[in-house]
Amino acid sequence: YNTTSTDQQKTYATYSPTANSRPLYQLDASQGGNALWMDAHHVLVQNTAGTVVELDTQTGTQQTWPLQTGGLIFYHQPFLYFAGAENLVAGALYRVNLAEANAAPQQVTNATPHTRFWLSPDGTTVFYANQGSPGEQGIYAVGSDGQNARLLRAGPGIPIGYAEDNALMLLQQVDNRLEVIQMGTTPTQPEHVVLANAAPGASSLCGSGGIAAIIALCDQNIALEPYGHGLLLHVYYANGSQNLVYDNLVTGTSRAIRSLPADTGVQLPGWSKMSTSATSLSSQAARL
């Protein structure tokens, strides 16, 4: 889907390169929030006025839930995970069972503003970084039902995705370097450094700025390849320049693949997958 906005309205639509855009839904511009896919045919749309709308992209039918949310985070059948708002705890992750009539929201995490939540591939665990809210700084895990919250790893760093064995991958600063870390898949399995210098010379992954003791990390400028084989970063340097840097996490090499003008805006939405043989081998390419 894509969204378009005017001063009065925000339009949600599906789009295909081989067909025209198909409008699905409109909201007042001041009330239109984010949207996410439930499956191949259904989209959830946040209405900041106090509802969440499910749209069937094939039939146009709608279903509405009375939910005040601070943003839709992800969907794992039958649960919608969202950020708290209004009478809920702001900055906390909640979930609600959309298959259950009048289901009450269930709090999953404590208030943790300015973080990204990651659902494990099997849907059982939520991972997130606590960097500035009350509590110890570190990487946390909690059951997707809000039970068994625990500190996995103290100190700075943010989750960036998963390795081929579903182990959590992290990015952390050590001295003036950014390290890629792979966590163990069990409590007794040690973590290990996958790449010791993911962005040589970087001053920020957030925006231009001077030399700082702390390299700012922003999720939107980090894209881990499926299975953790590669990492794409939008890197800023102290001299004002910026590059797209690709780290091959299999060979341990890093290279700038594109130099960007200072006024360039870049989004890293994900990866394509192209079949290369009858045995379903695939090759991934970044989508910019």
C-alpha cells in the first residue's frame, strides 16, 4: 500500500507497477496514522481519533476496533501490537486479540520511548533496547504475552534483526567503532562479534553532525539482509559527507557502494528476492 496526503485528507491505497493506484480509505489528515499489512489481502490503518480499521483490499469491506494507539507496531495472528496512548502507558508496547470480541489491550513491555520493538521469528518473544527510560540500559526480552521480562545484555546497543539460525543481531559502539554482534540462541551460548568495524569513520547513523564521543544510531538507517548475511547502513561523516555502506557479514568486508549528495534523502525499506535456480537458491538486493 501507499499513502498520499493533502491539507485535508490522507488516502490509503494499494499500488502495482502494472496497474493504477487503487484508493481504499480516506481519513482527515490530522487523524490518519500509520498502516501495516495483516496478510496478503488485509491492511490495518490507525485512526488517531480512536479506532483501528481493517481493510480488505480485494472486496473493500471494513471492520473497526475502538482502540486509541500511539502507532501500529506489527501484527502476528491474531494479535495486533501497538504503542500505548491516551489512558494507556505512553511508550509501552501493548497487544490486543483482534479475533476476540471486546478484547482488552494487554501491556507487554514497560514504558520504553524512542525504541523499536522486534518480534522473534516464531512470534514468542519481543526484543527491544532501553536506552533512556527508567531502568538499566541494555537489550531486553519479554514473552509476547508480557511474561518473563528479563535483561539479556547490559549496556548500549540496538537490535537490528536476526541471523540464519534466528539468533538476535545487535549493533553497538565500542570506542570509535560500530560492532555487529550475534547473540547466542540459548542462555549458555556466548555472543560473538560478526564484524568489528561496520562503518569505518562514521560519526552518525542519524544525520550530519560533528565529531562526537557517541555515534548516534537510528533504526531507519540500518537494514539487515535476510538471514543476517549482509548489512546496509546510511552513514554520515564528520566532514559532512555521507555514504551508503554495505557490510558483507559472511566475508567480513565493508565497502561504500554509493556516495550521496548532502541534500539526498534515502529510505531503506527492505530487500528483494530473486530465484536463481530450481533448488530455490536466492539472491538479495537492497531496495533504496
